[in-house]
Amino acid sequence: MRTSNHLIGLVNFLTFLLSIPILGGGIWLSSRANNTDCLKFLQWPLIVIGVAIMVVSLAGFAGACYRNTFLMWLYLFVMFFVIAALIGFIIFAYAVTDKGSGRPVMNRAYLEYRLDDYSGWLKDRVADESYWGKISSCIRDSRVCAKMGRSFNGVPETADMFFMRRLSPIESGCCKPPTDCGFTYVNETVWTAGGGPVGTNVDCSRWGNEQELLCYQCDSCKAGVLGSLKKSWRKVSVINIVVLIILVIFYVVGCAAFRNNRRIDNDESYGMARMTKAQPSHFQL
């Protein structure tokens, strides 16, 4: 009995430790305003799952320490639904970030992003004008474009140097015009028409050198948001899959230990009952 309780206690302690990276992943996403593009509604399920695992593991740990069968049963019951929720969350995260990626551009190290490459619920959510106003305002306030400037020994970055930079999806989609517009580089966030015909891309007419405008209303900026979100969520999903596998293993071990506890309790109860019946009565004449 003591060994089974120790095993359940150890399993609960380990699941408590596993809740830390899940919770940390949600907090990491919420703190990366520039990279998750202010779409902070998706990290809350991850935070809730992490907190739930943490609380339930503490309840199971207490149940094992104090031999409280109800707490251990509650741990296994709730943990089943937590694992199911984590599985659903991983599937959802991969489904909403499934399509779309950056396009390579000739003579450029960075990728460019097109909204038409994306589809599904997340694209519709981002592209919605009422919602995009909040996202673009958040990106603007984060000053991600203003932080792009570089200089070397006091000399501003040249066009050739800029073209060889590996820009983030936000920097590529929101802070510069699309390459097919044919604009001439002045600095990282200032571009001028080259005198020739402007490209047919509708984003060419949406670009502005005003630092409050840039390409924040461009479809490429919306695509950059989706590309950035995909990169961040894929990193978190890999961690979640590893945690899920370990969590399932611990859950199976916990179930086996709990059944062993119940069996030992039943054997002890049955043994005590037999001993009671076997004792002679002192009141027999």
C-alpha cells in the first residue's frame, strides 16, 4: 500500500512539473506581441490547461500523501478530460495554422507573404476589417518597424545589405512594400516609386512612407500576421505533443497504482472481517 501511494505521489508530482512548460508556453505566447501579432485569444486555452493540470496534480499528490481515495479518484477523473482537452487543443492549433507559408523572392534573403496563400477560420478572423483595426493598431504600437533600422560604423544600411536580411513575417509584410511594386529603397521603412509602372498588386497603392501608415493596411501585413502566428504556434505545439505523450504514460501508471490501492484496501478489509469472525466470543458460557 505504501509503495503504491508513493508511486501515485511521484506521478502527481511529475505531472505538476509538466504543467509548468504548458503554462509557460501560454505565457510566452501572450508576451510575444510582435510575433503573435496581438492575437492573444489563442493562448488562453493553453494557460487554462496548464493551470488545470497544476491544480489537479496537487490534489492527487495530497490524496496520495494522506491516503485520500476521493482526491486520487478526482485526480484521475479530471486528468482524463484535461488530456482530452490538450489533444483537442493541439489538433486545433495545427488545423488553423495548416496552410500558407512565405514565398521566396529572387535576389532577396527574406520571404514575402500573400494573403491568398492562407485559408480557413484564422484567415477570416484576421482579415475581418473590424478585427484587423485592433491588430494593426497593436502592431503599430509595438514599434516593430521602427526597430528595423541598422547602421554600421555610423553608416546607414544599404539596399544590398537590406535585401540580404532575414526579416520576420511581420517585418516583411508590414514594414516594407511588396517587391513586385518596383519601389526604390531609401531606408528600411522609406521607399519611393522608381518612375516606372507600379505593380498590379493592390498593396502597392496602400503603401505609404508615413511611419503611422507603412503597409499596415496591406494584405501582405495580414499574411505576415498569419505567418508569424504559424511559426510561434508550431514551436509551442511540439512542446505540447511531448508533454502529452509523457502525461498519458503517467496517467496510465497512475491508474494502475490506484487500482492496486483499491485491491489492497479490499484485501485488508476482507482480512479484517475474517479475523473478527475468527475471534472467540468472551461472553460464551
